[in-house]
Amino acid sequence: MQEIKVHDKLFVPWLTEQTITDRVKDIAADINNAYAGKKPLFIGILNGAFMFASDLLKHITIEAEISFIKLASYKGMKSSGQVVTAIGLDVDITDRHVIIVEDIIDTGKTLHQFLPQLHNQRPASLKTAVLLHKPEATIHPVDIDYCCFSIPNKFVVGYGLDYNGLGRNLPAIYQLKD
Ligand code: XMP
Ligand code: MG
């Protein structure tokens, strides 16, 4: 894989499409085993999780539902701190087995704010499936139940993640060049 330019910044290859696919399949298999007979409701968080949610759900072989919400807290390369619900939830999660599907836990602020709101609606269970986790950056604690990759505290793009709107369509993940 080649380094790439997104807007004004250079990015170097970090996780290949094959590496991501293999890991997403493993996570899907774990979920299939854990949720057999439970008909879970997956909730993908737009925009960043669209590709992960799509690929993950292709390998979910048990009965399941998927819905999406849109939360936003990022501006450029820094979290703005404010988590805004741009598109809300259109399903009743009471007594449902809910699995949140998120692209990345960075500071943890987004899910730290959002998960209690879901808890208030009394789901039967509430778990998280996360593509990337930056442990060194996480200051708001979030329980991650299914994590694909722990990564260093560097900005990444691709596979759903963007830098100012660009890069989401890349099938692999790239890290900001030093
Ligand atoms: P927090 O800090 O709330 O961040 O855990 C979660 C949201 O911030 C975005 N984010 C990133 N987007 N490259 C990106 O393209 C990154 O390295 C990055 N870190 C955080 C992302 O949308 C995530 O849902
Ligand atoms: Mg996001």
C-alpha cells in the first residue's frame, strides 16, 4: 500500500483491508455465539461506523436487526467536546439486546455521554462493538465488549473514518504521517 494525501496531510498505511476483514469476521463469530436465540438489535453510529457496521452485519448469521443514529463531536483532527444527536433512534430498545457499533473510541466522550441515555430506556442488555480503540487517548471510561484493534494515539482515516469529510471511502486504514 502507498502513502496517500487527504486534504493537506500525508497518511501512511496502517491496517490492510484483509487484516480488517479477518478481524471483523472473528468479532462477528464471537457475537453469533454469544447472542444465539436473542435476536440482538445493532445500532450503528453514523457517519464513521457505516463501513464497519456493513461488513460486521454481513457475517452475523443469527437473527438480528440493525438501525442507525447519527452523533457528531469531531471537527478536523480534534474532538469539539460537544456531542450532538443529528439523527435520533427510531426503534424502541426496551427489553432488547442492544449492541452499539462504533468506529473508534478516542477520548471516550461520545459513548460516555450516549450510553447512559440508552440505559435509561431499559434494554435487556447493552454492549459495544468498536473497530478501533486508542487507549492512550481515552479519558472518559467506556466499556468495550468487542474491540477489533487497539491503536496508538495517532489520527487515522479510512474504512469509514474521515479527515474533514474525506477518506471515509478508503477500504483500508491509514495513520497520519509524523
Ligand atoms: P471520542 O473522543 O468521543 O471520539 O471517543 C469518537 C468520535 O471521534 C471521531 N474520531 C476520529 N475520526 N480519525 C477520525 O477520522 C481519528 O483518529 C478519530 N478519533 C476520533 C470518530 O468519529 C468517533 O466516532
Ligand atoms: Mg464517529
